[in-house]
Amino acid sequence: MHACLTIHLPDRAAIVRMLAPGETLRIGRGVDCGLRIDHPSISRAHAQLQYRDGAWELSELGSKNGSFVGGHRIAAGADHLLSHAGWIRLGDVYCEFAPLDDASAARAEAGRAARRAAATAHTARLDGVHGLDELLDASLRGVLELAQCERGFVLLQAGEGFAVRASLALDTQRLASPEFSGSVGAVRRALATGISVIANDIEGEAWLSSRASVAAAGLSALVCIPLFDGAQPLGAIYADRIRPGPPVTTLDQELLEAFAERAALWIAARRTSDLLAAHVPPPGAAADWNSIVAAHDAGAR
């Protein structure tokens, strides 16, 4: 029987690992582990999943912070039979385990192939878009579909700052309101670090859940992918969702970042072309990012 292990890491994309019958997977922080989880609560050699006698077992390898199934700690050196789907906790990291029959495993693989094909199709569409506004809209829609999110916006460099140049299912005038239920902090972090921000467990992220508007909205996931023109920050694409859905995984992050890299190349090219003059928004047509940040900072005080 196949199996799927989904590792939910704080402030990062979820890791999905498919397991084949007969496979043995050592899990830990050490570089020699088949599944390396870089988290301070994980030991170098923490636990092991193995398929034996027609069933999956979780073995505790003497970790400092323990391995738990159904809330019960597994004794050091002991094995625990995983007869059905459920939650495993390794240290402070929660993992979702699901045994899969052959048909389910094949559907899962087909789903991953479909997501790669969708990313390729969205990237190809960018090649046929000529206007900057249309390009920004296509880039946003591509990120929304790949991240399986409902709403979002594109932030683009404007003079010494940034401005919101495209949005979907969001009123740009509300972005500057302290009641905006998305995460301005996620965008600020992505712009400051140049690294994608992905959160699947909003309630578990102190820097997100501390905002009353974010908590009240019940966001279930968000992503913010920075855009670069070479080494220079060009902007970012933000997306989130309220409805429950699958976690944003490392595969999703890989596809999103590859798509965003291509989108940034086209956006930079459009901005430097003669077409840009026809698409420069008049004063007030784009939401200034500095004003949005200032409004949120004032609302937080």
C-alpha cells in the first residue's frame, strides 16, 4: 500500500512526500535522512516510517522531543502501527499521514502532473499578452489559480515606492483601511527579504494572527511572491483564501516562483517599452503602497 505524508511547517510551504510499498524513510534534521525537516524541535535522527508485513509503521529513534500518534507518545525504540489516516506529531511539527491504495496514488500523481501542466499553460499565456495592464492581470490570475486562492493584488514599483496596479476580488480603496482582512505584513516581509512568504496555518503564525482583521476574516492560507528585475525588486504578487483548501506545498511554491520569475521578465520588458506611456495610471488611479502601510501602522497603534 502506498502512503502520503504531508508535513505542515510554520511559515513555510507544506512538504508532501509520497511513499511506495516496501520503502523505508528516515526522518530528521540530519543531512543523511531521506526526509530532512529543518526545524529546531526535530532531532538529527527523529523517526522512521517503514512498510512491513503489509502495513506502515512509525518507529521512534530516540528523539529529544518525541514522536506522537493520536496524542500518545511512542516510547524510544518502539514501533506504532499506522492502520488508518491520521495526525503524527514529530517534536512540534504536525504531519498528516494517509495510506493510499493504487488508484488513489495514481490520482495523486495525476494531480501533480496536472498542476505542472497548468503552470506551463499560464506561463505560455504571458508570451501572448502585450499590454502592461493585461499582463499584470494575467500574472495575478496565474498565481491565484496555482496557489488555489480566491483574491489578490499585484504590487509594482512606482518611483521611489510601490503601488497596487492590479487586483481581483479586492477593493483597492480598502487596502489602506486597517480593516483590510489580508496581510500587509506578508507583503512587507516578502519585499524586505526577497523571499516568498507562504502560510498555511494562519492561526499558528503569531505575526499574522495578532492582527484582529486577519483573524476575524478567517484566512486559511496566503502567499506573497516577490518579483525581481535582475537583482532589483520590481514588486510582489499577493494572494489569499478564506475557504478551506489543500495546503500550499513545496511543489506549488516551485511552480509559483518559476511562473513569477517569467512574469517579472515580461513586466520589466513592458515597463521599458513605448507601451508603458499608454498604461501609466493617472494620479490616484493606483493605490500607493506607502499610504497603505502607514494606514495599517496607524490602525495597529
